[in-house]
Amino acid sequence: MRNQNFIDREKLYGLLTDNAPTQDELNNILNKARKLKGLNLEDVAKLLCVEDEADIQKILDTAEYCKDEIYGKRLVLFAPIYTGNACVNNCVYCGFRRDNKGLKRKVLTMDEIEQETLQLLRMGHKRALLICGESPRNDADYMVEAIRRTYAAKDEKGSTIRRINVELAPMSVEDFAKLKAERIGTYVCFQETYDPVEYAKFHPAGTPKGDYLYRLTCMDRAMEGGINDVGLGVLFGLVDYRFEILAIMEHARHLEEDYGCGPHTVSFPRIEPAEGTPFSLPENIPHPVADKDFMKIISIIRIAMPYTGIIISTRERPEMRDKLVKYGVSQISAASETNPGGYEEDNTGAQFTLGDHRSLDEVISMMIDGGYIPSFCTGCYRKGRTGADFMDLAKPGLIKEYCKPNAMFTFREYLEDYASPATKAKGLELLKKLTQTFPKEELKKRVEGNLCKIGDGERDLYF
């Protein structure tokens, strides 16, 4: 199965037309989506042809409904730690590419990784994403030690990172098993583009990343190595975004059929300018994705794969991120740096240009104003509710009884330990309102009890 190419390029392009669905077809598809069972490939292909603004708004409204039904007002926060920017690949769009001679290279020592972690903890973060370029200097054994040091770091308040996800190059089954043994959460790897013909243009042969099929099948090896949760993604701007959305659907189908569980997350990065990388400039991007289309495709994935987490990074501008949390996004990074040592103000080269420079407190303040619950929750992972087990709870709606309370508990921790006075005041007011929304009196009392315990100094409470 690991050598299987499950992307039929001709089939997917053949589904794309300029014929928008009729109103009856559109309404039927969106009514189907509201049943929260997902959509098939043909449904999604029709939605991707929608260009009329009123019809796009119907898709957005349906996505808002689906997100609210499944995720409610929870919004997960995390931050990346770039452990290195040395890379043997030469991807034309990336600031870390091998031929970018002007980039200052660095691979963090374990002590430096600990310092980066401490900076995140002092902001209030509890979830980290470890990222690096592909290089013999940061192989699987290096990442194992990096994971250990990240988990071991503890700030002055006693806070630690409770969940580490990793975004790394494809590995062998044996190396994936090493990562699993270190209690990682989600393994993330972007295919960049699922079009094998175009892939070869952007990823020169002779480099590890030049092997399209090896990258395409990395999630198979990850799952065979014992990793339950995997995260997919492409770099939007390389080829027709409609093809990429259909390909993501096919990848999810493949994982579901062969391993019993689709992707835990899907990420949506667009190409952003990178120093020393002319290809990444707006005028050179082959298939730029306009804001209108970007909102449409995120909404389509939300209704097509309703239980999958959708991630938006600080590549996007604040106003775009603030809109997208309404229409599908369930996880966002905040206060990110994209260069190794960036939180310690090291001036090493970054992977791309940031669009959102707000602090974590500023992002959380925005979330409170929108009625969202900032969540640093890691309860499901530590209780073993991952992979297919998580989906078995999520699909009938049972996971809500864990997720909303746990999000509120981690939010209360943040307000007590790290929030500015203004953010704390309005955050506590939001928690009071949210506590009254639990329909079961027993659950409501348990939530109130734990919130009081956190206010009195207890930490890390979860169901």
C-alpha cells in the first residue's frame, strides 16, 4: 500500500468544469452537508465551480452552521518552534531552499530549543509545533531529543508544553515509530501540490523532496509506525486550487479506507514572499488564490470533511484570520516566528513573511470579543482519545462533553497566569456566560467546580 499512487490526475482534472451547479443542485448539496456526514468528490467538484457571490455566501453560511454544530465556539491556539533552517532541498518557493545563499543558516542546540520553548510558555502557550528543514543535521534522532527537551522545559509558573505536534520531512516506518514513542500528537507533512507533473517543476530531481511518490505515501508510513493523527496540506498558489481540494479529498478517502481514520487536520497556507526567493513574489506565483476563493475553499473543506480540524497560520493577515474562524478554521497559530531562534530574537533567515504580528494576548482579546473560547486543551490526547477513537466520539456528537469544558479550563489558566488585566476581566466575564450554557446540571456543576479550583491555584484539570 505504501507504494500506491492514489491520486488519479486525469480523473480529478476531468471533474473540473466551468459549469456552476443549478440552484436546485446547490441547495441539495448544502442540505446534504448540514447532515454533518460530509460530501463526496462530485459534490465538492460542483461547489468549486461556484462563482456567484450570493451562492458563495450560501456555502459560507453552511460552513458556519457545520463548524458551530461540531466545534462550537472553541478555537485551538498553538505556536511553531523552528528548530533549523538548513535544508538539502531546493524548492523554488521556500526561503529555506538550498540555493538561497543569502540566508543565514542555523540548527538549534538542545539548550536553544529549551530557551525557545520557555519563551512560548511565558506567553501562555501550551501547544507547540516543531518544524525544521530537511537535513542530516536534524534527523529523527535529533528530533527525538528536541521533543524531549521541549516537553521537559518549565517556566517560572511551573507551566510546561502539554502537546507537541511535528511538521517534518517524510521518514521510514522505523523513524515514525521513534517519534510515536516520544508522545507526539499530530504528524504534519504538506504534499505542496498533488499534481505530479507540476510537482516536478517546483521540486528539482536529485533531492529527497524530488520523489513525489515517497512524499505522497508518507502518511501511510506514519500510520504504520503507530501515529494515530496526521495532518495534510498543500501550498496554495502552485496549481489550480480546485484540483488541490479534490486531491485532499482523495487523500483523506485513501487514509479512511486503508487505515480506518482520515486526517486529523488540514492546513491552508498560501505562498508568501520569502527573502532571497524571487518565485515567491506575488507577480511570479503561478496560480494565486484570491481572498474570495480562499474563503470559499476553506468553507468547502469544512462542510465536506466536517470533523477534520482546519488550520490557518500567521501567514494570513489579521482581518482574514478573524473572518475565517467563523467559516471553518478551528486552529490558529499566534505570536509566531518562522526562523530558528526567533523568539530569542535571533536574526537567522525565516521561511516566509508573516502577515499577523499580533501578540498572543491580542489574539485572545479578539477571540473573546467574538465570543470564542481560546483553547490550549490537550485532554483527548492524554486520555487516549485520538485517531479512530476520537472520531467515534466526535461523529455522534459525544466529544462536545469533553472539549468545551476542557477548553474553558485551559482558558481560565491563561487568564489567571498570563493575561493582561483588560483581557482577564473580559475573559472571566465570558466564562461566566459560557458556564450557564450547559444543558445538564451535573456537568454544569463539575465545570463550575473545576473553574473555581483553577482560580484557587490548581492547574491541568481536564475530563
